[in-house]
Amino acid sequence: MKKTKILFYDMKDYDIEFFSKYGKDYNFDMKFLKVKLSEETAYLSKGYDVVSAFTNDDINKNTIDTLAKNNIKLLAMRCAGFNNVSLKDIKNRFQVVRVPAYSPYSIAEYTVAMILAVNRKIHKAYIRTREGNFSINGLMGFDLYNKTVGIIGAGKIAQILIKILKGFGTNIIAYDPYPNYEVAKELGFEFVDLDTIYEKSDIISLNCPLTKDTKYMINRTSINKMKDGVILVNTGRGMLIDSVDLVEGLKDKKIGAAALDVYEEEEEYFFEDKSSQVIQDDILGRLLSFHNVLITSHQAFFTKEAVEAITVTTLENIKDFIENKPLKNIVPQDNN
């Protein structure tokens, strides 16, 4: 039986390790590339049946045209989000599948870690003590107990996050366009409107997808409605926050601290080693200069369990397609 030829783009060493391990159980001929999928690299797909890509690959019209010309039958995304895929330009020339969920625990737990780190200045304390500075001046935080945490987006990840935060004795309010009141009653939180989230929350966590309605929802207007000194945490999507307005909010001391695992222009930087280069993105450089901003490189998902789930789900998505089975993780193209 002929092996299905799959070209994997944007593969890190850990990706190669996991796909090599689990791919042995499939009738696949897999080629791993470290370069991102883009209009400059799409030509490499010639001779393959399936292409697999990741969250920061540039899958625009030109990329898609080349993939279609090379008779690619399936684009298998190794992530939940697909806002980097121009679905309207695919127009059913090939199918797209994704990994809708891997380990919601990984992201929920990491969100709490970021809240604790930026509140208690753990990242600053770590650097100080390594340099022999054991002063605690400027490292004061606040108790989470009895504080109000506003959650924007109350899906699976947020529900786990809420369970964890309830253990600290926090009061939870949440906004979701499709509120599940049974879950709210079960977990002990209240659904409110966005203005209430902004006005009442000591900490705001963004756990929603990027849509036309949520793009830049955190902007100068919404920031002005927030409590003075609010902690803002984003483990969702970078474009939920207008970064220019975030800088202004930090300069005005309206925002007490920000913990960001995503950034709106992260494609050029995140997942890569840029330590020997000058950061050309002035806004990212400005954010990195603030003592009360913690930025990590889109690693909230990065646990053994999550990477295993991403690997197996991607392989199963491809197997189902090859065997003409229903694609449970298909990305619809009808409305694009």
C-alpha cells in the first residue's frame, strides 16, 4: 500500500521527536522542515499529498495558490487557531483540519502561574538574587484572596482556570457571548457584561478566540474603564490587545502589570532565538522595557501532555482524511 506523503513545516526539535515516535504507527512518509510555511517556501510541497503547518505560518493567497497548484489535498494545522489561514482563498481546493483542543489544563495552569509571577514580582526577584541582590524593595504584591478576577471567554480553559482561582478565595465574574448558566452555578461564578468586567476586576484574563468582534477589544476605551492598577493577562490571542494602547495604559499607570504569552506581531519573534539580534519591533521592545510587564513566548500550551495530544490528533486527522472518514476537526470554509 502506497504511503501518504506529508510535509511538516515549522517543526521544532520537540515536534520532530514526538511525530517520529507516534508516526511509526501510521502508513505515512513524513518529511520535517524547520522553515515556516509561506509563499516563499510553499513550492517545497510539490510531490506531497498533505501539508502540516503551525500557528505563525503565513498561509495567505499566494501560499494557498502554490499548495493548490502542487495538488495538496489536505492542510493539517497543528493548533486550535486558524486566523493565519486565508480560508476565503482556499474555496474548497483542499480541506483544512485543526487540533481544537489539546490540554486545557496546560493553559489554565500557566495563566495562574503568570498571575502569581507578575503580582509577586517573582521574575524580578529571580534576577535580583542571581546577582546577589536580596533586597525586597519594590517587590510587594497583593493577596489574591477576596480579589475579583474577570474572565473574558468562559470555555473549557477558562472553566479550569476558574476552578483553580476559586481555590485562592477569589471572586469570579465572567463574560461570554454564549453564557452557560449551569456551569456558572456549578463553579460558583457570575456572568456579567464587559463593562462590569472592566470596572470591577482587579485581574482580567483573556481566554477568548480572535474574531472580528474581539480584535483589539482591549484598547484605550476599554482600558480607561478599568480599575487603577489592574493586572491584565493574555494567554489567548495577541490581537485581542491593541499593543500601542497597552503601552499608553502602562505609562499612565492605569494598568498595574501585564502578563502576555501572546503578542499581536509575534510571528517574527516567538518560537525563535533572536538573542543575537536587535529587536526591530519598537512596540515589543517598549513592552519588554517595562519592569511590570512579563512576556513569554507563546508557551502556555507547552506541556508533555499537550504536545502528545497535538501530535496524535494531527496524525488521526490525516488518517481519517486518507481513509475517507468524516473529519471531526474540519475547518468549515462555507462562510469565508
